[in-house]
Amino acid sequence: MIEVSSTLDLELLRTFQVVAQTGSLAATAEIRHRTLSAISMQMKRLETELDVRLLERGSRGVSLTPSGEVLLREARELLRVHDTLISRFSGERLSGRVRLGIPEDYARELLDDTLPQFMARYPGILLDVNTDTSGRLARALRKRQLDLAIVLDHATGLEGGETLWHPTPVWAAPIQGAIHREAVVPLAVHPEQCPYRHLAIEGLDAIQRPWRTVFTSTSIHAVEKAIETGMAIGVLDRERVTTAMRALDESDGLPPIRRCVARLHFAQAIDAASQPAVEALAQLLRERLHGRGPWQRDALSGRDTGQRPRA
């Protein structure tokens, strides 16, 4: 066991945290700007210092052992306290205001870990978060009411942006019944300027299936409830399909759904005093979301704290 007098290298814990988030030593090497062999050596060193096995290595990457799960929870808290302390006294003294826009569908996942970590690391920054549909976020960005935003493409009118991840929209229906086979398809959707609403209507119009909106809400949880209780079907990120729903496809008589992309966009003009703070948040979002999205894993063995149970 580790001796009381021993001191852990916090950089090892930072690398371990990224490994846990990505499930890949290679991806961690890219994010941490180190070689693959260096990352592997760091993890072996951490296991040696703690005298415990933290990672299970397999053909599809790495997963956490039970001891690794415990360490991840403790490491997150330790690093949060450490970064807050350093920032407060002698660390990165960034200040300014950052106005961030995120789609409502992903707010809970980002609030679980990423945004609290940013606030702990940079206590001098005023973070102002706005959730809305991607179309409305795009409009706010063009009006310079936001500094940066995560926006799903389709019906947003924005060009460019940095690709973060590729969501997987699917048709979601209640686990029981066949309301999707009704003559006029009942839909539960977000208001106008929501990409998923656009994809649902676009798909049904393409195959000339009549539809009507029976439930409209800005709240993803309300839309999910409308689907679970059998009022309607809708288009959701696959990760949001709960055990009270099932995913439908072309075999159920529904059209295929076009893929979409989640991108990071900056306002055309950002206050000079806030520019470093905006870039600091953008960098954290890149590190946490690139290629995987906001579904945070507490352990890589299949138990996802930020992920809804799948049907």
C-alpha cells in the first residue's frame, strides 16, 4: 500500500483522468501532447506508486478496474481543490466574462463536470451560460449576445466552426404501442430552429408521411416525457433513449435521419479583455468533447453517470 509519507504526482492524476474520459491511451497522448509510450509509462508509474491495478487493457481500449473507479472520483475532487487553490493565490489569473451558449439537450451533462471544473480552475472569470435551441443560439451568436456556443448544424445559418463530435439522432417512441404507424404521425419536438425538429420534419416530408406536432417544449425532459407516456414520437440523441422508449428505424416505416455535427463557434467580435478567458473555456471544451460528446463516464465499464439508460 502507499505510505502516508508518499506524495502523488498530480500530473499522473491529470493523465489518468483523461484516460478515464477517453478510454484510449492514444487519444490521451494527443490531448496531453505526449507520446503514447510516455502516457503508458505514466499509468504504469501511477499503478506502481499506489500498488493497485487501475486499468484493464483490451482490444477496444482501456476500462477502469473497481480501484480505478474509486481513484477517479477522488482524483477529480483533489484536482478541483488544487486548481482552485492555485488559481486563487498564484495561478492563472484570468478574468473577464464568458457568455457560453449550449443546446438544452446537453446542459445536464456539461454541468455535471466540465463547467464546474472550469469555474474551479478560473475563479476570476464570470461564466454566463445560456441554453436554447441551436438555431436561437446561432442567432444570439450573430447578434454578439454570446461569445461562443456549441451548435448542432442544420437550420442554423452558421458556417465554419470547429467540429467537436457527431451526435447520433434516432427516432424515439414509447416502449409500448405503435403510434408511429398512425395515419398522421404525432410528434413531440422543440420549437422552431431546433435541428432535431428540422430533421424529423424533413425526413417525414421526404417520404410524404403526414405529421402533426402534438407537443412542443423548450425542455428536453418534457419532450422525453411526452414520448415515454405515449403522446408522440420524436427525434432524440441516441444517448437519451430511456428504458421507457425504443429506437425506431426504416423497418418501422420511418425515414432515415440525416447525421449532424456539433460544432464550436466563436462570435465575430469578442471583448479584448475577455478573449483569453473565452479561449481558455474553448480549450477545455475541445479537450472534454472532441470526438466523444458530453456523455461523461464515471467508469469505462459501461456505467455512465451522464448517460441515460438505453432501451
